[in-house]
Amino acid sequence: MTDVVVTGYGATTPLGGDAQSTWDGLLAGKSGVGELRAEWTDRIDLPVSIAAQLAVEPTDVLPRVQARRMDRAEQVAVIAAREAWAHAGLAVEEGADPKVDPTRLAVIVGAGIGGVTTLLDQDDALEAGGLRKVTPLVVPMLMPNGPAALISLEINAQGGVHAPASACATGAEAMAWAWRLLKAGEVDVVVAGGTEACIAPITVAGFVQARTLSQRNDAPQAASRPFDAGRDGFVIGEGAGIVVLERREFAEARGATIHGTLAGIGMTSDAHHITAPDPNGGGQGRAMLAAVRTAGLQPSDVGHVNCHATSTVVGDVGEAAAIKKALGDHPVLTAPKGALGHLVGGAGAVEGIVALLSVRDGIIPATLNLENKDEKVELDVVAGEPRKMELTAAVNNSFGFGGHNASLLFTK
Amino acid sequence: MADSTEILAGLAEIVEEVAGIDTAEVSADKSFVDDLDIDSLSMVEIAVQAEDKFGVKIPDDQLAELKTVGDAVSYIEKNQ
């Protein structure tokens, strides 16, 4: 079977408006978390007033008319997709022949929540002004397949457009589904990833009521602290990550730069509880082992795990235990959410890119704010400074409400 | 009551706002679909804004008949 290689990537995150600035920010130990900026914070009293909002406003990047036709989650997906597409060397001048047969090109991009800010704004418009105030674009702006469909229009992808929805595992599952499509030989190139921009009063309130968010409002940059004994929940974020995945033969034939290999994937489900992870970590472990097995490797080959670890009390310890049980006590861990916050549907994609770059460049970013490791975390977690380390393989974990577990395994 | 020149100028501003087309491009002889590449969703937005701006009603069956910018200017002028 063919290999699946990564030839381009793009992102827009709380650390930067593109993938390189995000990666540089992670290595430099910057935080993307700050005081929540929104017009509604004055009138709605919530116990959380911090968030990881985008470093670069999408409306400052996109032409005005394009931006007004898209939900914010669609805007960031399109921005990241444009970067990835150009990075892969697939962008051509208008009118020139495409470098990929459009019928052999697919898009798999999803969101965890989707166009909730559009739904709220348009409901307000309807209540206040009646039917005439509702934009005819409301449905394409809020539909969960909107980001994927808009990307397909940008790049003329006619080989299928799919939008997985698995909450915080969405971005990673998108890449995993892309891997399956490419392995099956159905297409040559897939643009895959995840997006989210759902910071709204109802989502923040909902996550508060589910007892998942950090309330460290007095120290926003210290709020997201995966694996630290003082952690008290995650910080909601927004952003998108998109990769270009190709069959290796196709990429080599067109002379593409290969940044790494998506060598294996695992997708499992807990069937345990609608939000709580299985305390035994069985589903998480099976996802990691499936990624190792489909890559044709052994657990001992996995030197590094880029963790889902969101900074919740239960989740982080459970993941560390699942890693130890499934892979052993040798993998070195990191958790990018300390710096990025939790990008929900975008998280798995952005963190997948981080894991890829760790393998390519031989360096693991530190877990921001990890000062006093929880004693129940028995593995080595990079803290303080990034760690240089030659890696054969790295696993990226992403888990989501609903019991979704997705693991991606990257090699050089 | 706006005259046809004022209506054309006002309509061009709406088209610029909704579809990003330079106001200078929006002349009476231009077809919304064929020349200005405006899709059906944007036409609905333009009609709603024109109704508000000029105090007219543009029912859906009438909207479908307004092929060119000039058609729209004439319709608004007669019905304002």
C-alpha cells in the first residue's frame, strides 16, 4: 500500500496567523491566552473571563466581501487551507492547468461545534427585525460542512467533500479519514484538518456548566497548565489547522517537498459516557496501538506523544496512564494546549502539525505552565525549555466529547 | 423621491457593499448575473437593502425580472 505524506500545512491560531509563527511561538514558550475580548462580556456575567483568541483577525486577512459571506469558523479554515495549499506548491495562476486532477482531489475538514456565532447573530436579527434582517447566507454559514465546502470551491476539489464531527477529536479524525481514502487509492491528494471559532456566551456557559473550564481569571497566561498539579480546567480557544496529504508516489512524481509521513492512524470510541473519558483509558490505548500497528511499527519506536491533555483534572492523568499502559514508560510527552488553549475542532489538526514538525525538526516544545507535575503523571513531560530529540515516530492524541479517540502517527 | 441618477448611485453602493464590485462598474446596461457575476443569494441581499434604501417593495417574482442594473433602476423609480 502507498505511503501517505504531508506536503503542506497551514494554521491560524492564538499564537500566530500562520503555521510558522504558531510553531515559533510554541518553541519560544509564548501564551495565546488572554482576557476574553467580546462585546457581550459587559452584559452576560460568567465565571470565566479568559480565552485563547486568534492572534490575527481573519477579517484583516480576507477580502471584505469574502469575509462577510463566511462564518468565523469558515474564515479561519479557508485562511489555513490557502496557506497549506500554497505551501504544498499546488497553487497555480488563474487559468493555468491544475497540478492535481480535480476528480482525484478531496477535502476532509470538520468542526466540533460549527457556525454557532452565525446562528446566534442571525437569531438576534430575526427577533429584532423580522425575516428581512436574516441573511440568505445563514444556512451555508452555519452548516457543519460549510468550511470543507468553501475549501473545495477554492481549490476545485471534485473528489469528495467530507466533514467529520467528533468534537475535540475532529481535526485529527479528518486526517485519519484522509489517510484511509489515500491508502485505498481513491484519490491522490486530500486537504484535511479542523477548524473552530465558537467563543460565544452560550458555549462558554455550557462548558462552565459541564465543569470543564479554568477559572484562573486573574492570571490568564497561567490558566492552561496541562499535567500541572494546580490545573483547574481548559481554556477555550479558536483557530484552524489544515494539511495537504498525498500518496507518496504522486508527491514524488511532482517533485513536492515532503515534510513527513502520516504512517499510521487509530480511531476508537469509548461507549462509556457522553462527556467523561473511560477511566481505564482502554479506548485511548487502542487508538494509539492501532496507529502503531497500521504504521507497521512497535510501541518502542514511539519516542514522543503530543498529548490531548487539556488541563482538566481527570483527563490529563487518564491520558498519561493510558499512554504508559499502551506504549510503555519511554515516550516523552508534551501538551501544546498550555500555550494554545483548546481549539476544540481545530485542536487535533494544529497539534498534529506540531507533532509532525517535532519529528521533522527533532525538537519537542515544552508544556507551558508545567511547574509542579501532578504526582499521578508517571511519564517524562517536557517542561521549561523545548527538548532536542531525534525521533523515529511521534503520536498525536486527540479525544472528544462523545467518547472519540483519534491517534495519528508521524514518521520522517 | 430619488431620480434615476440618484437611484443608480445608491444601487451601485449597495452592490459594492454586498458583492464588492466597484461602483464605477455598476452601470445601467450591466446584467447582474452575466456581467457582474452576482449570485442568487447576493441578489436577495441587494433587493432587501434596496427596499430599505428607496422605500419600495420588490416581490420575488419581480426580482426575477430585474436582469440588468437599468431594469432595477426603472422598477425602483416607478414604484418608490
